[in-house]
Amino acid sequence: MGRHFGLEDIVFESGEYKLLKVNSPESMNIFWHSAAHLLAQAVKKLYPHAKLGIGPAIKNGFYYDFDFGTPISADELDAIEAEMKRNVEADLPIVRQELSPEEALGFFNTEGQTYKVELIEELAEQISTYSQGEFTDLCRGPHLPSTGYLKFFKLTAITGAYWRGDERNPMLQRIYGTAYPTSKELKNHLRRVEEAKKRDHRLLGKQLKLFSFQPEAPGAPFWHPRGRVIWNETLSYIRGLLSKRGYGEVGTPLIMTQDLWEKSGHWDHYHNNMYFTSLENRDYAIKPMNCPGAVLMYKSDQWSYRDLPLRWAEIGIVHRYEKSGTLHGLFRVRHITQDDAHVFCTDDQLVDEVGKLINLVTEVLNHFGMTDIEVELSTRPKDRIGSDEFWDRAEQALEDSLKANETEYSVNEGEGAFYGPKIDFHILDSLGRSWQLSTIQLDFNFPERFDLEYIGPDNQPHRPVMLHRAIFGSIERFIGILIEHYAGDFPLWLTPEQAIVLPISEQQVQAAEDVQCKLIDAGMRCGIDSRNEKIGRKIRDAEKGKIPYMLIIGQREAEDGTVSLRRRGKGDLGVLSLDELKKSMDQEIIAGS
């Protein structure tokens, strides 16, 4: 991605330039960033003593952090919106100005903007500000030409947020908003947001009794029995598939010595996200990634070219420190379970192995109803290990693999892992939201650093290629995405409770228990609601619990050995024998799994 310029910028560099389309991602980020400044201008007008934090564009909108001194409430957002609209109607020009660090410090110190001063003190280069009316903000830009372009916006929420995401810093108030070029686009977005609220995995997780979080273990989910069913079914599926694809499952320790992480590069490049401990005068780290353990296992044996490709899968638990302010349900946790795999192969096998991994990823994602997939090639980051020669070779190899597999892809500059480039897979869920899920990483660095070898057909040692692969990534996060993708209405094979027997009265409880036992014996996950409640209440509770099959048993069904079937989302489907019911459920499970 290149540098963006506004119409007011003077450009001195030669090169290729192109205009941004109105609805391109780059243009929308500029649009949302300008809307954040519009918000900050309104806040400063209404709350003159407020101190400004930062106000970036984010996915589908923007936010701005404020220190109000005395916190405000959500009821005050309407007044802020009204002031924003007045500034839109005024169509104020947005003007860029460049300042030296000294000039910028003088201005923002005079304004009492201590958070801006802190940011400026970290900058040694020329600084730019943007002004609209009497409001001026620190910003590198670019921005829209004037406030009149921001007619269609909405403030959506107000929350707490630590300054710079660090719980040791002051708690600020973060106001979220969104804006679009047209009224129709704004209304469509707000409709999707409302639907997303209903699907929030944190709410559904509690409602469906899937998982919880406890203050004694921040960032680490507690899985309840129903949630563990989804977990186990997901892992059972992937384990079965990998077994057919020639993978062996391995396991590596949670805690390993400091010297391993120094050698792998994690100590220098991932230190701030790791947990440490000391025992018997020796320093250890809790693993943030599984790959060094796989490398040690490879190194513990001797390998021939006939043994390769060697495919090892690991459902491994890792721990990564994430700041408290960034934790978000299952989407951002500290205790992470990864469906990792590491493939060791020869140079000649590389393109074929990557092609197999691409096909495997696609098959798995499609199985979970995720068919809209976008692929990115993420290249070398600034903070990395290994020579440019290694990176040139690795990036070219992945590019060759994508082309050989006829996979359409875009290039994401600078977003590779610190040890190698990667192929990232993004899916669109049922609400059209994009999620980055699977990844395939190519690594020439670890084999070199750890002196990995295999004996080739010439009886000489050779260096293997190492591939890192995760399909779900974080299984916790993947299940969170599934909850929202399906809105809790999982396919039958994945549903925690596939059926529930509902006796109409106490006289049918014994018959209902017999039906439940027979379905459990047939391999179904079946519950029973034998409470002394009206059948309508039992049906409503089963619907709320998103149980697909509701089996109603009255006196007639108890005498005939049948059930009256009610299917969630379809209503009453008539009376069935148990054999007919089991056949119907089996067919649906097989079709889905």
C-alpha cells in the first residue's frame, strides 16, 4: 500500500500516482478519519475543557478518545450529533498546516492538550495539523476538502478505554461512530449493525450456556458442557480430515527454556506478548507459538528424503499477553488453542505441498458454510529475522504456489510473520463481515537457525523447507465467529442439543424418558424438559435455546410409541415413528458433516 496524499499536498517525489475511487477501502478510511475530526470539533465546542486522545478510522467507522474530566453519558450523544450537523451545514474548509515539533508543542501546550503533547514528544519529524473553523487537531492526514462531505453519520456507542490501551494509564471515554457518502449506505450499515448485536457471541454464549469469563482468569474462557460439544465436534472433524491427509498428531510442552526462545527469535521479536517464569535458577517462557517445539521434535531424529514430506498437526495451547483494553470475548483472548500444523519438505515438494494446503483450507472453510473467501499474500515486515535473500526466495515460492494452484490473490505488503511470508485467507460471514482466518506461512529461517537437515538421494545433508499452517487459527475465535455466523442456529451435526423431548403432562414423562434413552443410544444428543409447565412454555424455551428438534409427546404419542415433531424455523411437521425420526436426523447430520 502506497502513501496517500490530499488535494492540498505538494508532492515532490516522482513515481506512479492514481486517484482513489470514492468507495474504495482507502477512500473510506479517509472519509471516516475526517468524521472523527468532525466529532472532536463538536466535543470541544460543547465541552471546552475536554482533552483529546486519538481518533482513527477503524473497520466500518471511527472512534475518538476523550478525557472529559467528569464522564458524560450516552444521553449526551444526541447533542454532540446536533453540533456535528451544524458544522456539516457550515461546509467548513479542512486546511492542512505543517509545523516543526517545537511549534506543535507550543500550540498544544497552550491548548492544554496533554495527550497530544505526549504524542508530539515521540515525533522527531515535521508535524502536520488539520484545521476546520476554530478547531485544530494533530494529524498526518489526508482528509476530505471540507466538512460538507460528511452529511450522513451516526454516533453509535460510548465506552471506556485506557489511554493507548494500557491499564496503567488514565481511563478515557471512547465515542464510536460511522459515516457514509449516501443516506442509503448509512441505513444499510446501521441495519447490519443491529443484526450483529443480536448475533453477538458474548450474548449468545451466555444465553445458550456455551462459555463464560471469570475475573480470576482474564482473557481465558471457561467452556460449559454445551460449548464443549461444539469444541469437540469441531476438533473431531478436523482430526478425521487430517488423518486422511497423512498428518500425524503431536504434542509439545507448554513451558520451555529461555534459550529456545532466544534462538527462535521470539525473545527479540515477540517478547512483549510472552509470559515468563523462573524455576531452580533457570528462566522459562510459556509458549506463545507451537513452532519451536515442532522444530525440536524434528531435530531429535534423523530423516531421509524418503521420509518427506513430514506432516505434523498439533492442537496446541499457547498464551499471549494482550492488553486488558483489547480483550474481546472469544475474539481476543490470552489463552489460545491453535490447530497448528508444521510440514517439513524438500524444495521440489514445496509448490505441491502449498497447493494441498490451499485446497485443505478451502475444503474446511466451505464445510462450515464459509464459501466467500479472499486470499492475500502477506510479505516481509520491518521487524523480521533472516536475510533479504531468504525473504526473496520465500515470497517467490509462495507466489509460484498460488499461481500454480490458479488462486486469485492480492498482496498485503509488510504483514508477514517475523520469520516468513504467509498466505492469509479472509472469509465473509452471513452479515458480509470480513474475518481473517486461515494462514499458510513459509519459513526458510527456522531450518537455518536450528540447523535442520535431511539426507538426500546423494547421501549428503540438505536443508528442509518448513511450512506453518493453521486453518481455524485460534479455535476460541473461530467458534466465536461460528456463533455469530449462524446466529446460534448451528447445523445439526454441530448443535450442542440436537433434540429435546417435551412431555405434555406428568403422565407422559416415562414415555418421554424412554424416547430420550433410545435417541441417546442411537448417538443423538437429546435432552428432556419434564418440568410441570405448559407445553407452550416448553416450546418457547426450546426455541430460545435454539434446539432444532422438539419432540412433543401427549397421551396418543405415548400409547403409539411416536412423537409429534416440531422443527425450529419450520413449525409442526406431523407425527413420526422413532425410526422415521432417527432416519431424518441421520440424513441431516450426514448432509451437514
